Amino acid sequence: MQTEAVATPILELKQLQKHFDVTKGLFSEKQIVKAVNGIDLRMASGETFGLVGESGCGKTTLGRTVIKLYEPTGGRIIYRGQDITDLNAEQMLPYRKKIQMIFQDPYASLNPRFTVGEIIREPMEIHNLYTPKERGERVQQLLQQVGLAADHIRRYPHEFSGGQRQRIGIARTLALDPEFVICDEPISALDVSIQAQIINLLERLQAEFGISYLFIAHDLSMVKHISDRIGVMYLGHMVEYGESVDLYKNPLHPYTRALLSAVPTPDPRTGKTKKRILLEGELPSPLKPPSGCPFRTRCRETRDLCSEQMPELKELGGRMVACHLY
């Protein structure tokens, strides 16, 4: 899948950066959080790229910067060969139809004063798509596609369960026929029994419409299930990425090994022999990241070079890894 991603990119990120100024007072020392710090990535049309890492590593910020809910601090965002980095809100309108987002919280992402029909119809009205009659027909079609009943169109979000609300959010996302969807932890707020249903729905929609997903999640086993390739982030940096099966079978970066060692094993016999890698120390503050390799303060295999020089992403057997061990 990586070869295909290089050949036909739908999305290309070049040293993408997003920094936040968190200085609290007029006379305080300036403080900058480098939430996303130089990400390079290429994705193929129809591909699912999974993005994992601890809370605070920059996954959600990366997704929101790609869709330009946050303006990038540096680097380039290239969509189907067009540089959209510096486009203003009006110039971004044609791309808004093609790039959409599914939000983490199905409770907070829906307007409680709108009916389901109004929620799904709103994007079509903003972009002036279809006639009023066609919009009504399109809403009914979308409800059917996401597994909701036709009479749900007149109900309000508070009348639905978490899984049903996320289906409403997905229907709203599909209203503009997007090509690329950023899934920002779309199942983390749902019951375990519902998570698999939403994942199966996303996979079915991808097979039917050829949608590309940037899938952000904490659940490593679920990411493996849905993703063609997986990237691992740590303190705003991509430390490793490659094909899903290869990365899980043979993780190279010490941080990736530690993350995957925490994935529960369904077979109790193999679970007893599996060794958990416990990371020492706390996650460093993004205000004052370590010099050199950002992971060196928690790594068991650190060496002098790690504190002096930031490792670059290098190709190793079809995998990209940023570590001085290689």
C-alpha cells in the first residue's frame, strides 16, 4: 500500500507544523507549544491511514490542521496536487466539499436545537447544492445509508443513543459526497458493543464510495483492523509508519514496541507469556521538550547521540522510522 500512496497521493503533507502561543501575561516569557512539529505524509486515494499515540501527542491537532480548522504555522498541505495551505475561507469552499471530518464526541458535535433532517440538510444549504425537494430526498437516502429509520428525520439529537448520534454525524459528513474524511477518534466515546458497528459502517461506506480516511484513535487493535498503514506520533513528531500488518508484526521504534505491548491479547495462553514494556517517567511537557530525540527521557535504549541530535525519518525495509538505533 505504501508504493500506491507514493504513486497517487490524494493528500501530501510537507513538514507540516502547528504551534500555539500559550503565553499567559503581557510581561510573561513567551511560551510556544509545538503540537505538530514537521510531519511528512503521503496518502493514496481510497486508503485508510491510522494515526496513534498517547493523549497530547498531536494527533487531533494534525487532523484539524489538515482540514484547516487550525491554520498551519509552517509546512505545506497539498490536496490532489493543489497547495491549499494559504487559501482563505472563501477559496477553501470547493475543498470543504471534498474534505470532511467526523468528530469524537457525538453529543457535542450536533446542534441540539436542530432536528436530524436540519442537521444533515445544513451542509447542502451552505454549499447551495440541490433543490429543496432534492435535499429532502438526499437526507432520506443518507439516513438509510447509515442505518437509521426514515422517521428519525423529525427527531432531535437528545432522543438518540451515542451510537445513533454518531451515525447522524456520519450522515452529515456524507452530505457533500466527500473524497477524504478525517475520523477524529469516532468510536472512543461509544460503548464497546457499538464501536464495531460504527467501524463496519465506515468500512462499508469506504468500499461503496472509495473514501480515504485519516483515522485517529487510541484503540490500537481497532486501528490495526481498519487501517492499511499506521503512523505513530510522539510529542508532535511522527516516529514510525508503515503497513499495518508489518508494523504490528515487527515494530521498530522503542515507543511503538511499548504501545503495542499494551494491546490486550484475546488468547489467555499467549497473554501469559507476553511481556509488557512499561515506560519509565512521565510524558515530557510540550512546552519544554527534551533536546535531541523527544522520546529519549523514557527510552531504555538511549545513547549519547539521542540527546544531541533529532533522528530523521529513514526508510528501513519499506518502513519509515526515526530512531538512532537504525
